[in-house]
Amino acid sequence: MVRVVAESFVVAGPSGVSVRTRLKHLTPGDVAVLRQVGAHLGSLASADLKQRCRDGTGYSAESWAVRKRVLTPLSSSRWAGSITKASHDQWGLARRGQHAHIQNLQAGIATISHRLSLPIGAKGSKRAPGGYGSKREWFAKSRRLGVLRDRLDTQRADHEAGRVRVVRGGKGRARNRHHLQEAGLTQEQWRQGWEAARWFLSADGESGKRFGNETIRVTPGGGVSIKLPAPLAHLANCPYGRYTLTGTVAFAHRGDEWADRVTSDRAVAYRVTFDPSRGRWYLTAAWSLPPVQVVPLAAAVARGVVGVDTNADHLAAWRLDRHGNPVGEPRRFAYDLTGPATHRDAQIRHALTRLLHWADRHGLAVAVEELDFTGETTREKHGRRKRFRHVIAGMPVARLRARLVSMAAELGIPIVAVDPAYTSRWGARHWQKPLTTSTRTPTRHDAASVAIGRRALGHRIRRRTAPPPAHRSDGQGHRTAQAGHGTRRCEETRPRLPGPRTRSVPPDSGRKRATRTPNTVRDVRSDQEWIQHPLLLTE
């Protein structure tokens, strides 16, 4: 049974902007002050996060105010506000991750229970997996089922009690302390990374205040100054307990927008971070964007779209006109997701830049699938298909979606999200072969991009076969080869009916066609015998 396909929609633009630059020309005194301020505020943030986790779901505005009043004498009112807000956001993120983990455990338990209930070696179907292949595998999965049920009970108990587990600095970095050799780190390197990740140097912006931020202030000329906490006020080199860094900063990306906000005293949030592997300090500026009215879907696809199929190593794209017909040749934008995170991020940005510039040249919208592989990467769902699980898990769906929306908003390109149901299957079945020529061999992914684009335009993906030759000419009326919107049954090849292919003569396979009478006298058959007499008959 074919499930109901959700309606396509235009994706809303980003709600905020974040840019980063490097803090250069810092003196040893600047570095020492940054380290002391980050360590002091980091210890306060750890204690506040512990208290926030202890409050659980029973927190209130009064408990929040109490936490802020405790932190204010040890830092400042603005530092206390930033710390308490960061703790609340971290607790909410952990709470959402806990809920997602419970859903994942429930899906795994349901799959294993179903497979254990089937006989060993039972064949599966497209909708549900079959039984396990051997008794050994069945026994191992039965033990895993018990482990998953215990984990589910523990997570449910924590969720009902409002208890979450958060590690400031990251759980992965904390585990690396016991596996330094596998992580390729020395104890000193791990200690530097652990301390830097637990520092707190983040300040929220305030509209109406000077340059949009009173705690970490950046002037239009690039000068950076920090409001020191009360216990470290003796380190100040400027009035009012402030410390001004020696170097200046400049934002290469969105520098004009940042300068406009700073000049007009609009809120800008800043965060100072340290990368111990490179020994560099960075400054990140962030601000919110006003909500923009979303373009209607009909207006977004009025000139056509660019259908994009997301894959593990490339983006397959094809341009479609407003009638849903492919135009030109398919395009492929490859990227390499091996190596460090910075390399992967650069590869994605480069591929999206080429895609958006191509769509911008033609003035078209971009149609993508609303993908979500949250429950598709578990080994309970795909069994021993480890390579397939790695392919799905390696697809940068969330990263691509976030990057694509933010980069397209800068160019004014609408992004249309469509339901991913059956796009690859129907695209390969109905579009891969018709689009194949002597000089072009489209892949399954190219055909899927056509299906995605047609769904964004509101057209059907499945195609009918071509009509008979007598009905293809314009003299007998135009006959479209596309399936109509009112077609409910599956469009497949028409059945071969015996007899003449015309509407005037009904086919009849039970008898043969009789011999027709010729139009000329010479060819008319007769039952008489003609005999030529030798003598002429006379009277």
C-alpha cells in the first residue's frame, strides 16, 4: 500500500547568523588574562549546571533568580545571566537527546522482538525483516534484547524523574582520558584540551548598550575589551574593571552587517574560544535575524526548479522547467567526507556553493528531500549490512540542510522541501530509461533528482507509456504522455489487446477476420465455369 505523500513547502530562512575570526597579535599578558577569566567563569558554569540538573523539571523562575543571585557577587550580573542561560540551554539539549535515545531503544526492541518471534531462516519482505539465520545469532539477539530492555527501563526512569547526565567538556573527551593511546594524545595534550573545553567566555548581547554588548565589547575598529569578574578586577588595564586586548579583529564574512549592528548599538553575542592543537584564539560573533515572510510555493517554482538528490559522496542535480520536463544535462557536485571536521565542512560548503551559483544563474528554486535517518542507522533495522549502515550514517543530512538554507538565504534562492517517499524507486523506474540517449546515461540518482523536482512542482512522478502512433499526431488531438492528477491506480504498461487498435471495431479474439470482397470486377470470385466453344453459335 502506497502511503500518503506529504505536501511540499518552502523552507523558512535562518533565524540567526554566526561568524568567526581569529584573535591575532595577543601578548603573553593577554593570554594569561583570558586563561584566568575562562577558568574562573568555567568553574562557576560547572557549579550552576550541576544545580540546574539537580532541579530537573521542577525548576521555576524563582529558582533561576536564586542561581543568578548566587553567581552575581562572584562575577557580575551580566556574566551571571549568560551562565544561567547557557546552563538552561544545555539541560534542554540533554533532555531532547534523552527522549531521542528512548525512541531509538524502543525501535530496536520492536525489531528484535519481531525477528525473534519468526522461525529461524524465515524470509523477510520489503516491509518487515525475516527471522535470524542461525540459532547462534538468535541466541545472541535474545541476550541483546534483554540488554536493550534494561537500558530502556533506566532511561525511562531518568526521564520521568527529570534527571539528565551532562559532561561539560564532552563525554567523548572525558572517555579519551582512559584511552590516550587510541586517541593519539599525551596526558598533557588531553589536559589542555579538557581545560579549554570547560572554559566559559561567552556573553549575550544587549540592544541599546554601547556597541551591542557590555561584557565583551568590540568596537567598529576591531578593538576587543572584556569586563572582568569581580575577583579578577585587579587585572584590569582600563577604567571600570575592563581589560583591553592588544590585537584587533576583523570579520571577513558579513563584516558589513556586523559593522552596521555595532554602529547602531544592536545586540551582538560574542564567544571566545581556544584551540589547543593549533594554539590559536578565536572570536565568534552571533546575532538574530528578523523573521522574513516565506515566499508562496507557487511563486517559488513559477520558473522551474533544480531537483537535488543527496547522496553519501555527491549531490545529483537536474534542471526542470515549470512543466516538469528535464532541461539540459544532469549535474553532479561531489564532496569528500573523509578526514577532519574542518575538511568535511569545507567540502560541503564548496559543493553547495557551486550548486547555488548554478541555480542562481537560471533564477530557479532548489528542491531537496526532507530526509531524517534518525531511526535508519541501527543494526537492529539493517542487520549485518554494516556497509549500508555506514553509508546512511555518513550522509551529512542535517549539516547539508543547515548550510543550504543559510547560504541560499544570502542569494535569495527559495528552498523547497519535498516528501522523500519513493523518489529513488519511481525515478529509476519511470525516468532513468526515457532520459537515456546515445550520448547520455543518467544514473539512478539523476533520475531521483528529476522525481524530486517534479514533486516540488506539483506534478506526478510516475509516467504512462507512449500512446499508439495513430494518436501521437496533432491532427487527431494532442495526447499527453503524463499521468493526470485524477489517476488513482498504478500507471504501468498497457495490456496488449488482440485485434485492430481502433475504437470503431471492437477486438474479438474468438474468430478470424473474413475475406473482404474486392472492389474491381476482375478480382471478383464467381461459382460459374467459363467454357470457350470452338464454333460460333448462329441461328
